[in-house]
Amino acid sequence: MSQLKLTNTLGGNVEPFEPLEEGHVRMYTCGLTVYNRGHIGNFRTYVSQDVLRRYLKYKGYRVTQVTNFTDVDDKTIAGARKAGIPLREYTQQYIDNFFEDCAALNIEKSEYYPRATDQEYLDAMVALVQKLEERGHTYESDGSIYFKVDSFPDYGKLSRIDVAGMKAGVRVDADEYTKENARDFVLWKAPKDGEDSWDTAIGPGRPGWHLECSAMGMKILGETFDLHAGGVDLVFPHHENEIAQSEGATGKPFVRHWMHTEFLIVEGEKMSKSKGNQFNVPDLIAENYSPMAIRYLLLSVYYRQQLNFTREGLEQAATAIRRVDDFLDRLGEVTREGDAFPETAQAVKAAVERFETALDDDLNTSAALAALFDLVKGGNTALSSSTMTKGDAEGFKGAVERMNTVFGVFGQGKKMTLDDEVEKLIQERKEARARRDFARADEIRDELDARGIVLEDTPTGTRWKQK
RNA sequence: GGCGGCGUAGCCAAGUGGCUAAGGCGGAGGUCUGCAAAACCUCUAUUCGGCGGUUCGAAUCCGCCCGCCGCCUCCA
């Protein structure tokens, strides 16, 4: 199998992806700040990470993935206070929501889901700050501990931000903490009255946003790990600061490969609360869109390209899924005995190779889907000319299922079981058609349609499916 | 102001120097069907935002212009 290549934000080039430890990938996905239910934009990143994770497994790698929760920051603290409940309890509901939405979107579980306020990770953060103190990267001001950006010469290497070109004097420190340099960032925040804080060896307070990912990532995955991902907006300052903290403390490379997913826009406009277009998964399900259509739409566009998320797109996605699902159903109905034709084996092999070539090329999911649809087309042609044998059907089915271990979007519709009454109606319609009573036959078909059951008459009998 | 991305058919979207510009959705016609549905067949971009340039050759490289978006402040 050929080599997976991924764009590395660090350097900006498409590079071969090779894990540090042979056959084992250690990856970290920046997760949600849990003050709210994650929206569809958040989930684009998680779906793209899921595709990566699944493809790595497809290629035979063992994957250890960490997805964190930021459960302490200004917004979570404010939300918990407003709700009048403890922080942990407040954030837990959004963590639960996250898992519900991941399940709906068929996103595989990560191996670790650390929370910033877990004691073991707070300890790791404190230890990290102490290490940075020893190495002279910090200073204290008003009880807070800051990272001194000037002490880390590589600062800016990820985002390629030209420090001199930054708009000077515009930055306002929202937290009203005092910094020596506007670019310095807080590692440990001094306690403010009423806010959650922890008594630690570096003083009382709470972790700064950037600190947690460095500490949790290195604690679970090691001081240098393979891949770190998130949305493009995290490149600066979040990931830049993570590099400074981590490499400042260890003197070793923190992450070998940085991967960032582009934003999505909604109906041609950027997503924002004020526009009311910040959809989340349950909103869309409530509008009767299937979770698989959402997943399909999110993964059908190359992850480094902005994606225009529209209702029309969801409908198109649902139709595209149905095409593949119907194909799988029809393959199951092939009755002709026999082994696969060499042409079939050839076509299947070529499609799988095309699929792999596409994904190896920086996860080009659009091209990978095209390979799948071409295979479906070929299979349908064989089906319609009744030349397909059971062996052929197995070949096609195997290939689609293999590709679907990565897409995770086909064959997910639950086939409902027919109740007795429905079965009786189908039988009655069969008899009506036999005596050419088409008025009654159509009446039954309409009635079942109203119940969400679609009938299709084929030469071998009537097939039904859920609408 | 600094940095970066994008603009391909009615819609979504691959392709980044050279075979007939993938694929999906939609549309038109046809086959099949009692009629449908599904599926299949044919058609649906002589052209890739615009204008110049480089080249034997450009959607692909360069310049300028127009439009959209992102980062520089919390943000997937």
C-alpha cells in the first residue's frame, strides 16, 4: 500500500505521514470548550478527524487518540454561576451532549477524553509550569504566571506570524491581567473572587487555556507525539502557544504533524450566533435530516477547503447515500450461482486502489467517493443486465463495505421490521395486481407510502424500503 | 494595516502544466414497468471570476483587477 501524505501546517507542505513508533499513531484532537452544545462547525473537525482515524486503522495502524474537554475557562465559569450549579456538573451536560452527537454521526470513540479539571491533569499542568519556571520561561504578575514569549526564539513557527507585522497596541487584555509583553500569554490565572480555583504548588488559581492541551497531550501521548489537530482558528494563538510551552519545557519537538480543518459556512454565510445559523446536530435532526446525511455532507468535501453547509446539500447527501444503500440491498438479492467474473474482480480492485490513492493524497474524500460511485455504477449496470453472479455480488459488496469502514455513512439506516398488517397489505396488493385490479394496488401503495414505506416492483417480486 | 485561503456546469465538488475537465444532486429524452419507483442508456462546462503575460501547450505558473472568506482578540 502506498504512503499516506498529509498537509503539515508546520512548514505548510504535504508530507509523508510516518508515526514515531512503527505501526502506532498517537494523535490529539482539540476538543470542545463545554459551555454549550457543539455546533455543526465543531463537528466538521471531529468528522474529519474520524475519517483520518478510520483510515489509519484501515491502513493497519494502531491508533491512540486523545480528545480533550476544556471544562474551565471564563465561559464555563460564568455559565455555571448563572445556572447556580458546580462547574463540573455544569460542564458534564455538554460533555454528555457531545457523546450523543458523536454517536449520531457515527464518530468512533477516542481512547482518552481528559478533562482539564481532572486532578491528574491539573497535577501535570502544575508540573509543566514548574518546569517552565526552572528554565526561565515564566514570570509572575499579580499572582498570575505568564509565559515569556521572548524567551522562546521559535515563537511563530507554526502560524508563520510575523511578530513585527502584528497590529500593535490594538490588543486588549480581556482578563485585565498585566503582562510585560502583549504577546505573552497566561499559564496560570490568579484566583478571582468567587471563581473556581485550585490550591497548588505554584499558588492558587486555575489553568490558562493553552496549558491544558500541552499537559494532557504530553502526559498521555508522550513529550513528542505524531499528530495534533483542530480547526484552523486554533493555529494562532492556541497551537502556537502550546508549542512554546511544551518545547520550552522539554527542549524536544512537541508534535511532528499539525493538521487543521477549514471552517464551514452555512447557506453561503459565515456561521454566527447573531445570524441564527449556528446549527447543532439535534436542530438538524429535528428538521428531519438524517444524521448520516449530515456526516456525508461534512466528509464529502476536502477538509482543507471551506465547506458550504446547506439544507439542499443535506438533501443531496441523503439521495447519494440512498443510491449506495439501494445498491447494497440489490446485491443481496442476487440469486445467480457462480464465481465472480475476472472483469468484476478487476473493477473492484481498481476502485479500491483509486479510493486508497485518493485518501493517501491528503485525505481527498471527494475523489475517494467518486471511486466508490463509479464502482456502484458498474455494479448497477451488471445488475440491470442480469449478468451478475453471487460471486460478483460478494466482490462488490466487500469493496463497498471496505470503503465504508472509512466513510462510515452507508448501510446505517435501520431496516424496520414489517408488522403483520403491512405484510398483509403487500400480499393483498400482489393479488390485486395478479387480477389486474390496479386501482386497488395503487391505493395500497399510496397507503404504505403515507406510512413511510416505499414499494418497488421488480421482475422477481416486490421490494419495500423505508423512505 | 500585516498574513493566508478561495472563485470550476442550475447546486455541491474533484482536478494544480499535456489523454475526451472526476463524482454526486438536479434537469431533458429514452429503455424497463399496468402505472410508478429503482436501475440502465443518451444528453446537460469547447471551458474553469475578469484582463494581460510565461510556455510548443495553462483551469493549473506569473502580474494586475473584481468578488467571497479566514487569522492577527474567545472561537472547530
